[in-house]
Amino acid sequence: MKLKLIALITIILFMGNSIALENKILFKINNEIVSTIDLFNESKYLTLLNTNLANLEKNKIYEISKNSLIREKIKKIELLKNYKNLDIDQKYFDQLMNNYSKKMGFNKTQEFEAHIKNNELNIETIKNKIKIEVYWNQLIVKKFLKDVKIDKEKIKKELKKNSIQKELLLSEIIFNINNNKDLDGKLKLIKEDIKTRGFSNAALIHGVSDSSNNGGKLGWIKLSSLNTKIKEQIKNIDVGDFSNPIVIPGGFLILKIEDQRMVKKKFDLNKEIELAINEKTNEQLNKLSIVYFNRVKKDIQIDVL
């Protein structure tokens, strides 16, 4: 597979290797291979999601892209144990692409696809990434929805009580450690990167959840939809500050409050209850997804070539 000269030069710089001009296999994840071209394209894709990535050093971009590809390959391997293929009905997939395009800031799917081509990325690669995430989320729901615990009456009481609700614009870093002795050292590294590079880049470097790809951004979250433990940890945090590590299934969570607002609610109570249940369900499923992924990863063989 040949690239334009400028792309080849970028790969050489990106890999820190002034000799390797050809596409080389870098490592294998079971039988899935990852090459220099895969890694280069992954860095371009991640830069589409988060332009801050381009400001990092080459070795950091390499690590972030490598870890992102490893997560994706591991998910694909596990999915193909549970599904015959990862095909999606075209009508439903068109809707997914439309939603994804809007999330990326484009009014139409065609505009997003044109942007992808302008950045010399393969649209089919992006589509495959979306399919993997859709099937992974489906698998997590199938396996763990029964374990999700929601107190509907408590949600209803809170919504009735609060006609004015606080919403927080949140970002997160979810990270793992090998053992509790490593927590102080890991936290020191994360805090140093937050201080020198910013929270978004620290999420890119240290985050192990899918949100790390877009700098840990979670969007606006109702305070009432957060669980009690998290609310306790962030109740005294000012806008612009971040929490101490919060123990969650699968690792540790650091939350940053980017902004906050008070929203006066004139709402359909049943609809708001449904929205709150969805938010709490997604929160629990995301944590269970990390736990399951870590369990699956233990049985995966990764060989550097």
C-alpha cells in the first residue's frame, strides 16, 4: 500500500524511525494485525475527534493511537465470538451516520463524508468503527442490563421537588492501576499532565474509557442524575476544578466541572423521569463495560513484532 510522499514523511516522523519507508506490521492482537499505516490513520481519525491531539508530542500521539487501536481490536475479537458478523441494516446505519455527523458538527452526512475524504481517511474504516461501537454497546446491554439498579420513585420525588435544576458540564478521566500501591504515582502523573497539558489532553493520554478519544468530554449532565457517591465528591468543587479519584467498577474516575447552569424546568414529568432513568442506566452500563473489557483483555495475546 503506497502513500503520498508527505504522508510517508509524516509516518517516519510519527514513528520516530528514519529508515522504515514501507508499511510494516507493528504488533498482533491474537490474529488481528496493526501496521504503521493503521496507526497513522488512527492518529488522523482521533485528531478529527479531538484537535488537541495534534498539539501533543509524537511519542504521546503514538501511545494514544496504539491504545485506541488495541481497544478496538479487542472489542472486535470479543464481538465475533458473540455475533456471526457485524452487519447493520442500511436504513438504521444511515440514521447512525447522520447522528454521528451532527455530533461532529456537520449538518449533513455528505458534508462529514467529504471532510473525511479531505483528510485522506477511508470512510469504510470510520463506518467499521461505528459498527464495532454499536455492537459492543448492544453486547453490554444484553449481558448487564439485568444488573442495572434504578430507583424510579426516588427520581420522581427529586424531579417533583426541584423545579429549578443544576446541570454540570463535565469531563472525565477513567484510569486503571496495577495495584493500590501504584495509585499515588499514577495520580501524580495525571495531575502533572493536567497542569502542563490541560485536562482534555490528560484524558487522551491516561483515559481508558471511550470518552478519552474526545478528551473525556461528557456534555451537560443533570446533577440529580448522578449517583450519591459522585455527588458527594463534587459538591464542593468549583467550576474549572477536578475531583479526587473516585473508586468505580473497573478503575478510578476523576471528574472536572467545566461549567454549570441552573435550568428552570417546565416539563413533562413522565418524560423527565424517562430521561433520568436513561442517564443513570447509561452511567451504570458504561462502568460495567469497562469491567467487562478489562476481563476480556486478560485473555488476549498482544505480540510486538
